[in-house]
Amino acid sequence: MTEFQNKFDKECIEAFKPDSKIGLISTISPEGYPHVALISSIGAKDEETLIWGQFSQGLSKKYLATNTKTGWLVLFADMNWYTGKAEWQSVLRGGPEYDEYNSHPMFRYNSYFGIARVHYSRLVDSSKKQKLPMLGIGISSVQSVLIAKKLKAAPEGIIPEFTKKIANKIDGLEFIAYVDTDGYPRIFPALQGRPAGGNKLVFSTGLYPELCQGVPEGAKACIYLTGLDLAGQMLQGTFSLQKKGNKTTALIFNADKVYNPMLPVPGYIYPQEPLKATFGE
């Protein structure tokens, strides 16, 4: 059961300090889709403040100018993870956190450049520490495959083969982000997702059922997929729900857009648009 609190506890603040983690920040695009960026510099400044260092300029930072509601997730090598929501407040190009970030070996000796700015957000909520249940992932993955086989979907679609391979890999990581009823993005792990042909991915609700049950019909959503090598892609689209009575048994994701988040030229693969490098500020 995922429990939430309105402050970071001491265990969480300490856990966030290492650089070796997967950090995700979700902003909201003008079209209402969650937009997820990989930002490993997520930290907890204090019990009420989420911080993260900006390494490059992308759409996430642009979207914050018009919508300050964000979601976040942190996953560690020991498979423990936290998720929550935050209200973006300010960005600074200097200060103690800026100096602290750029003293870390990961950024101080980076062959490109260090942290350019530090973003500060007011914590809205944070889950307590959770651990990925490997047995539960395996069972739910099999359920997703069985559900996918029953769906009538076109054999081809906009989802690239590279993305499907990540979804089918044992070490592939998948995360769902959707806009909750309070207007904030919510992010949670969904490693049970499997391709269903065409533009569809299927997620059995056997893994983290209370989080899956919170996804509304037609919700604009984002699926962020990555491997342990951190090469990933992002899909944006909507969810339809497969139900049995009042209970949602599967989330059916239908992709509308495909986004390459990888530097140096992140951008939309579908619908295709001109790409340009985004290094620097």
C-alpha cells in the first residue's frame, strides 16, 4: 500500500543525497500531457523543499513558465523508490545548493559542463519508502501479456521497435505519469507494461493496484521507458480502462506522440519536427 505524507522524513532526506539514482520530473505541456525528464540530481533540501539541478535546457523548463505543478519519482539501485508532487517556485544561478551540486565529482569533472541552475519546489506530498516487488512484477507482466493477446490492435503503429524492446526486456524500466484530479502529475513504476500491437501498451493493475485504480478514463498520460544504460524514450497519449465490475483490471495506453529525450538532440520523433541541439542554457 502506497502511503503519502506532506513532508520529507529524515530517512528520505538522507536517501536522496547520492548521485547514483534514477530521478524523474514531470511537468505538463500546453496540450495537457505529462512531460517526463530524467534528472538524477533530485534532492531534498529540507522537509518541505524539493530541489534539482539543471544540466541542459529542454521542454520541461519551458513548461514550468506556464504551469508550476510537477510530479517526481526517485528510484535507487537497491530497488527502493519514492514518488510525490511538488509546486515549482524558483530557479537560481548560484547559492549554496548550486555550489554543493558542482562540487560533486559527477558534475565537477563532467566533460561537458556542470549544473547550470538549481530549481526549488514546495513539496506537496511524498510517498514513504517502497521497494519494487520482483515477484509481483513477474506475475503482473504475465497478466499484461495475456490481456494484450486478447486485444484487437493493428500490427503496426507509431511506437518504434527500439521502444518495444525496452518494454519487453527483463531489465527494462517503465514509468506511468498522468495528470491527477488535483492537476498535479503523478508518477509511479509500471514495469509490467507490454506492447499490444499498433499504438498500444497494456498494464495489468496487479502491480500497485491502488495507484493504477487512481488513473481516470481518458487521462492524458506519459510512459517513460529506459534501460539500465539510461537510453530511453517517452510516449504521450491517453488511457482507456479495462474493467470488471467497478474494478479496473488493466490500463490500456494508446500512444499519440513519441519523444526522444536523449541529448544532444531531444525532440519529437512522431509527429516529426526539426531537431536542434539543446546544450547550454
